[in-house]
Amino acid sequence: MKYFVTGLLIGLAVLFSQCLHSGRSCDPRGGGYAGSKACKRCHEEISDDYSHSHHFQTSSIATAEELKGLIGPLAREAADLADRVYFADSSYVRVEEVPGSFLQSCYRGTRSSRSERFDIAFGSGEKAQTYAYWKDSQLLELPLTWYASQRIWANSPGFSIRRAHYERVITSRCFECHASYIGKETVQSGPLSLTEKLDRNSIVFGIDCERCHGPAAQHVRYQAENPGVKTARYIVPIKSLTRQRQLDICAACHSGNDLSPQRSIFSFVPGDTLSHFYFPEFAADIRDPDVHGKQVQLLESSLCFRRSTMTCMTCHNPHETENDKLAGFVSKCMDCHQRSAHAATIFGENEQKKRHFNLSGANCLDCHMPLQMSKTIYFNSGSGEKNIPYFIRTHKIAVYK
Ligand code: HEC
Ligand code: HEC
Ligand code: HEC
Ligand code: HEC
Ligand code: HEC
Ligand code: HEC
Ligand code: HEC
């Protein structure tokens, strides 16, 4: 056994050094991929900006340091109820720190009945962060989710308040939108059921450059070998794609997580047609799309979209995080709406207020892209308490009452 392990380690070491020497990455997605570290050499500014983006941070290993950075110190006093979420069976779950990691432990009275570790985090934590723990080759969701805008722990979205749940399986589908890769094997677990076995060593965390730009190893090799060439080769120029193909890149993840996939969107590359990846939606969902995750359908139903050639990139820079840049969005509206009298007046007033760093709520967004409550995502802080709504800005740009 010992010799086998040593042999394996030597084998891995040789393989790894071969990857290094050949200048090729050992990306779990295969040799076509270079990995986002390889881009920094020539695209330094974009890479630096992007490393702080919510896209890049939307999944990670839940280390103790990162958790502390996000949630701050835990309540120390045993009497402090702030970190507890109660359930109808009078049990409660609390977050506990042990050396090097955090646990979510379920108590009834003073007896702990179950305790699982924070292994993987989903969501950048801008709005919320959900956690999962490994059980063999399955990932299971932890009962509590960090709800950032209220700075509280809440029952994970969709979980019942009857008791604490530790059994909800996280599938590779979450990774398809929140990460860049996970390997899996589908095994028959019953006469009619299939179970996924996830390969935890194959995960590429975060949404990396090649999720949107496609495999770029050949681009990296060519540009490195031909430093005199200042134009790009072996990479899809997104700007030259048709409007629909550009929208499809974002729509792969921003048209909702209730669509039925025909195949994994890990294999989607720019230029692909998204309707080959998802089955068509039911009419009812199309008429009334939820604000959570369905930015594409909402935007498509706006007059702005139908009467112009706008794409997501008209307002968003996909490489940057745009927190607190409302003023920047308002000026995008004005690129097309100079002739609207009230818009021009409001914009002028806002410009004046901006000089005093005091942008009021009187910008276009509060009236024409208001915050709306998600119908599908809501939280509750345990038994006896009302649901806590989850607000997202709608992308149906319109006149609201
Ligand atoms: C050895 C240098 C080099 C490396 C490494 C490199 N690129 Fe490039 N890339 C270039 C050059 C040169 C251009 C053309 C000039 C420009 O647009 O910056 C370019 C252009 C691009 C473009 C724009 C294409 C277009 O026409 O719109 C994209 C997208 C791109 N690279 C993605 C990547 C990604 C993703 C990586 C990492 C996996 C990467 N590049 C690594 C040199 C490099
Ligand atoms: C969420 C999707 C997404 C991700 C992730 C992404 N890009 Fe882009 N990138 C785009 C889109 C879309 C465009 C076209 C921009 C436009 O139309 O204005 C673009 C354009 C570019 C360009 C050419 C235009 C420019 O702005 O110079 C380069 C170079 C580039 N990306 C490199 C990168 C690198 C390097 C990374 C990773 C650090 C990365 N991108 C990550 C979507 C993405
Ligand atoms: C692979 C899936 C995926 C793709 C492709 C993708 N997104 Fe996202 N996007 C996400 C996820 C997941 C989040 C939530 C990030 C978080 O955890 O805060 C997000 C968040 C965002 C946000 C909010 C960002 C913020 O700073 O809080 C914007 C804006 C956005 N995406 C625009 C785009 C645009 C534009 C495109 C196309 C160029 C695109 N996305 C492509 C998955 C994706
Ligand atoms: C089809 C793509 C898709 C799938 C599948 C998906 N998500 Fe998301 N998720 C998103 C997008 C897009 C956002 C951000 C925009 C929004 O909420 O409208 C988001 C937001 C989140 C957030 C809040 C992030 C923040 O701070 O803003 C969490 C947490 C989250 N998702 C967890 C999960 C988990 C866990 C799963 C699997 C059970 C999952 N998601 C499946 C696309 C997806
Ligand atoms: C690419 C150009 C473009 C951009 C950017 C744009 N719009 Fe529009 N919008 C239009 C067009 C075209 C119409 C159709 C009416 C018209 O021609 O004035 C329209 C219509 C509207 C309407 C009337 C909607 C209705 O249903 O009656 C509102 C309100 C509006 N826009 C607000 C905004 C706001 C707010 C923003 C910024 C968040 C914005 N628009 C950004 C092009 C744009
Ligand atoms: C007319 C301008 C405009 C266009 C076009 C646009 N957005 Fe947005 N988007 C905004 C504004 C404004 C916000 C709110 C920013 C804020 O509150 O900080 C926003 C926020 C978001 C968010 C974060 C939502 C939230 O509340 O967490 C996501 C995700 C997003 N956009 C995705 C997209 C996608 C995908 C597309 C293309 C289908 C798109 N946007 C097109 C203006 C636009
Ligand atoms: C206090 C709420 C409010 C604010 C703030 C606001 N609007 Fe409006 N807007 C309205 C209402 C109400 C209408 C419908 C009025 C009508 O039909 O005469 C409207 C109509 C519009 C229209 C279609 C009719 C027209 O005037 O062309 C556009 C375009 C528009 N708004 C753009 C904007 C932009 C851009 C901003 C920000 C600079 C803005 N609005 C700020 C309430 C608002």
C-alpha cells in the first residue's frame, strides 16, 4: 500500500512538472483551456479588475478566513440568540467556530444532534451566500444561508421551517452557473433514479475568463509565440457576433434556474446558439418572469430593447463590479433619452447633486427599473417569523405606477 501511494505521488509529480515544462496548463477541462492565470500576462488590467468581480467570486472553498471576512466575529455569549435560527420542532441551528473552520450545528436544548462543516460557498455574498458540505462524492446544502443585506443567518431558501434540513443535494447544475467546471459521473441509484457523483478535485471555482470567451489555450500559445502580432487570433471576437449570439452568452446563466437543460452549459462557447442547450419555456413563465435570474426575458419585454439594438453590454461591463455606480447607469439612459423632457430635467438635477456626493433616489431607476420582490426566492428566520423578501432590480424597463 505504502509503495503504491509513493508511486502514485511520484507519478503525479512527474505529470505536474510535465505540465509546467510544456507551458501547458493542466486544466481539468482539457488541453484546450489555459486557465485565467494565463491571461494576466497580456491582459493585466482586465484580469485585475475581474479578480474582484462577483462573477469571479461566485463560488469558492469556504475557508475560515473568508467567512470571517464576510460575516465578522460571531456572537460569543452563550446567551446571545443572534446567531441562532429556531425551527418548529423547537430545535435550533447555530454557526460555531472550531480551529481552522466553521460548523453549522443543530441543537435541541443543550444537546447537539448534528454538526456539519462549511466546505463550499455559493454566491459572492453580495446579496447572499449558501454553503454545502461533502458526504463522499455528494454535496449537501447546509441549513443556514448568510443573508447579507440584513446581516443575519436565515433558513436556506425554499427550506421548510418544520425542522433543520441537512439533506438537500447540490447538483452539478449549481456549478454550471456559479463555477467554471466540475467533473461528474452519473450512476444508477435505483430502477428509475440516477445520482451524480461529483469529482471534488476537478472543480474550477468562480466564473473564469474562458466561461465567456471559450477555450483559449491556442490563443495564448499563438500570441506568446508571435509577440509582434497585435491583433487577436484563435479567440472569438464577441463584438462581431450578432446581437442574439451576444445575448446568448449572458442568457446561458441569466435566464433563470428553472429551465430544463438539454445538455451541460459548461460546453457553451461564444457563438453557440443557446436554444440548443435548453428546452423551450412554458408560456406562463414567459409572461411573468421572476426578477431572480431572469434578466434576459425581462429586458427583452421592454420597449427600450425592442426599439433599439441594445445588449447587456450597453449598460454593463462584464469585467467589472458596478456597486454604487447608479450615476453611471443613469448616463446610459441619457445616451438614448436626451429628448425626454422630464428625464433631461431629472438628469440635470442629479448632476448637480452628484457634485455634492448626494445622489438622491430621484434617478431613472427607482421609477423605471424598481426593486421588486422575488416570487421564487425568499428567506425566513425560522419558526414563527414571517418570510424575509429578496429584492432585485427588475430589467423590465417601463413606466410603473
Ligand atoms: C501572450 C499574450 C496573450 C495572452 C497570454 C492572452 N492574450 Fe488575449 N489577446 C492578446 C492580443 C495581442 C490581443 C489583441 C489585442 C487586444 O485586443 O488586446 C488579444 C485579444 C484578446 C481578446 C479580444 C478578441 C477580440 O478580437 O475581440 C480576448 C477576448 C482575449 N484576448 C482573451 C484572452 C483570454 C481569455 C486569455 C487567457 C486564457 C488571453 N486572452 C491570453 C494576447 C494575449
Ligand atoms: C461574464 C462574461 C465574461 C467574462 C467572465 C470575461 N469576459 Fe472578456 N469580454 C466579455 C464580453 C461580452 C466582451 C465584449 C465587450 C463588449 O462588447 O464591449 C469581452 C471583451 C474582452 C476583451 C476585448 C475587449 C476589451 O475590453 O479589451 C478582452 C481582451 C477580454 N474580454 C479579456 C477577458 C479576460 C482576460 C477575462 C478574465 C480575466 C475575461 N475577459 C472575462 C465577457 C466576459
Ligand atoms: C456562467 C454563468 C454566467 C454567465 C455566462 C454570465 N453570468 Fe452574470 N452572473 C452570474 C452569477 C452566478 C451571478 C451572481 C454573482 C454573485 O454571486 O454575486 C452573476 C451576476 C451578474 C451581475 C451582477 C454583478 C454584480 O456586480 O453584482 C451582472 C451585472 C451580470 N451578472 C451580468 C452579466 C452579463 C452582462 C453577462 C454576459 C456578458 C453575464 N453576466 C454572464 C452568472 C453568469
Ligand atoms: C441558470 C443559472 C443558475 C443556477 C442553475 C443557479 N444559480 Fe444561483 N444565481 C444565478 C444568478 C444569475 C444569480 C444572480 C442574479 C439574480 O439573483 O438575479 C444567482 C444568485 C445566487 C446567490 C446570491 C448571490 C449574491 O450574493 O448575489 C446564491 C447564494 C445562489 N445563487 C446559489 C445557488 C445555488 C446553491 C444553486 C443550486 C441549487 C444555484 N444558485 C443555481 C444563476 C444560477
Ligand atoms: C440603446 C438605447 C436605449 C437605452 C440605453 C435606454 N433606452 Fe429607454 N427606450 C429606448 C427606445 C428606442 C424606446 C422606445 C420609445 C422611444 O423611442 O423613445 C425606449 C423607451 C423607454 C421608456 C418608455 C417605456 C414604455 O413602455 O412606454 C422608458 C420609461 C425608458 N425607455 C426608460 C429608460 C431608462 C430608465 C433607461 C436607463 C436605465 C433607458 N430607457 C435606456 C432606447 C433606450
Ligand atoms: C438599460 C441598462 C441595462 C441593461 C441593458 C441591462 N442592465 Fe442589468 N442592471 C442595470 C441596472 C441599472 C442595474 C442595477 C444596478 C444597481 O442597483 O446597482 C442592473 C443590475 C443587474 C444585475 C444585478 C441585479 C440585482 O439586483 O442583483 C444583474 C444580474 C444584471 N443587471 C444582469 C443583466 C443582464 C444579464 C443583462 C442583459 C440581458 C442586463 N443586465 C442588461 C441596467 C441594465
Ligand atoms: C419620479 C418618477 C420618475 C423618474 C425619477 C423618472 N421618470 Fe421617466 N417617466 C415617469 C412617468 C410617470 C412616465 C410616464 C409619463 C407619461 O407617459 O407622460 C415616464 C416616462 C418616461 C419615458 C417615456 C416618455 C418620454 O418622456 O419620452 C422615458 C423615455 C423616460 N420616462 C425616461 C426617464 C429617464 C431616462 C429618467 C432618468 C433621467 C426618468 N425617466 C426618470 C416617471 C419618472
